[in-house]
Amino acid sequence: MKIAIIVHNLAYGGAERVATMWAKGFVSQGYKVVVMIYDESSPHTYSLPDDVKLVSMASHVKNRIGRIIQRGWQLRNQLKKEKPDVVIDVIPAYWKRMSMIGLNCYKVSTEHNTFERPQNAEKKAKKLQKIYLNRLYDHVTVLTQADKKVVGNQLKHVTVLPNPLALEPIGENIEKKNIVLAVGCIDGWYEKGFDVLVKAWAKVIPTSEDWELCIVGDSKGEGFNYLKSLCKELNIQSSVRFSGFTDNIQPYYQSASIFVLSSRYEGFGLVLIEAMSQGCACVACDYKGRQREIIRNDEEGIICKPDSVDDLAVAIKSLISNSRQLKSMREKSVMRSKDFVLDIIMQKWEDILKPIRQNQN
């Protein structure tokens, strides 16, 4: 069986990294795999196995509509040439789906964002658009049971497919520092709740002066300047470090004792399972049950209400002040993260592809 994976590029993004991991998993299971990218301007941060064919559909047309038309035409021609049995569309789009009209292949849409957000974060029309678009595919994957519940009977053939873990879970305890870590794009500070985290940190630091808050993430300036000014206003700038973008996040996870996911809303929280795999005790703000699907109980981590400075501060304080709880939670975190390793996630893909293989026999 041949599988084509359509993805924006091989650089930086979480969905892009997941796509490369799927390609690796499919190849290891004996499938032929071709990865099709339509943005060649970004560097290839993520690598593909040698057995995976890479096809670029770069467009140099400056007009947006013209660029989409050209990419759609290129995609259709490449699909007709490669003749895949299955096409996996990473973050679906109408232009990609229209390019597949009339082609004899099983079309899978993989959603990497939540199907519901706070009213001030997404218009109702956009939510409906996601539903209408995904109805054009044969199968749809969502990240959580919570999203599958939101979708309900609006879509057929929906499978919960968590993102796979990219890091190898640590095998034994490693030396940790008094660091509370957060990871995410700084300019997306509102969605990531970094302002809430900084305000919570101002309540934590008076009794934890030997600890440091480290926020790792890219910024073009505006978000960084806001958060820096907020730290100055709260007089905590000496205990907060902004580390900028890194393409090697693992050492940060391994140094930190505590990881905080402070997002106001989050589809899955890939960084959460990454931090757990590297022995961080985790505190996560839970948007309508999504992070609770990862941290299932109080032994695996602490769940907080989103957008609550007090809740977040209390949770961080409780871990800093209780070394026994901190150590136990770190161990449980590593164990839980193993449920998201690539081999286990690929078993879920096998369930999706099983009917297609049966039809071919």
C-alpha cells in the first residue's frame, strides 16, 4: 500500500514534526510513503527516512489566489503520478481537497487544532467551516475524545489520534534544577496564557527565591516586549528568563523540575507529553477536559482551571514545597508518556487503514 502525506513544510511546526514521525512509522511497517510539501522557502528542520520520497510543490506566484491555484494543480498532477492508495492531509484545506476530486484514493483529514475555542477566540462561522470541509474526506482524525464529542454525528468515520511523542522517555532519574519551564510562541502569549503564568509567578517567587521561571519560544518582538514589561511591573524580572527559539528543546526539559502549560485553550498539548517524558512534574490548565485526557489523575500531574492566576500559583507552590510529591510525580509522568510513543500511535493508524487493506485483498 502506498501513502501520500501532504504537509505545509518540514520546518518548526508541531503538525509538521508529527507528519515526519508518521512517515517514519509507516515506512517501518512496510508501507511506501511519499511526503508532499508546498512551501519550499523554509529550511528542512525535520528529517525524513531515506525510504521516504519527498516531492516539493513550491510556487513563486506572488498573488495569493494564483499561488493556491498553481499549488492545487501541482498537487493534483503529483497525486495522479504517484497513485497513492491513501492521502493524508495534514491540516485540511479546500484547495487540497479539490485537487483530489475524481482520484481513486482514500482521503484522510488530520485535524491538529481543537474543534471548540472560547467565543472571543474563534467565530462560529469558522467552526462550521471546519465541519463542512471535513465532510469532504473519507475519514477524519481528531486529537482528543473531547473533540470527538463536540463533532458528534456531524461527521462520519472519526478517530481519536493523539500526537506521537518525539522524544525518548528517560530511563532513570536525571539531575534537575530549580527551574519552572514553559514552552510556546511568545507572540501567542494570550492563547498560551503566559501573562497568567507571569502573574502567578509573582505570587510564587516571594517564598521560592532560589527558583527560576524559564519561558522558551520564538518572538518577533511585540509579545516579548509586553511580557518583559509585565515582569518589570511585578518586580520579578530577575527570576524570569526568556530563552528565545531553539531547535533542541530536550535539554530544557531535562533541566527543569516543573513544567507548566498555562494555555487558555489548547487542542492537545504536545509539549506536555514531551515534558512528562523527560521527567518534569507537570501543571496544566485544562480546557474542557482535553489536558485531563493526558494527566488522568493527581499522581500524574496537577490540573488547573484556565485563566486563573490563583489556581496556577497554588499548584506551582505545592510542588515546590513538597519534594516527595515532586519526585513521585516526575516518575509517574515518565510512565504516562510511554502511552504516546510512536509504535502505540501507529497501531491506531493500523485500525484506520485496515478496511482499505481488506478491500484490496
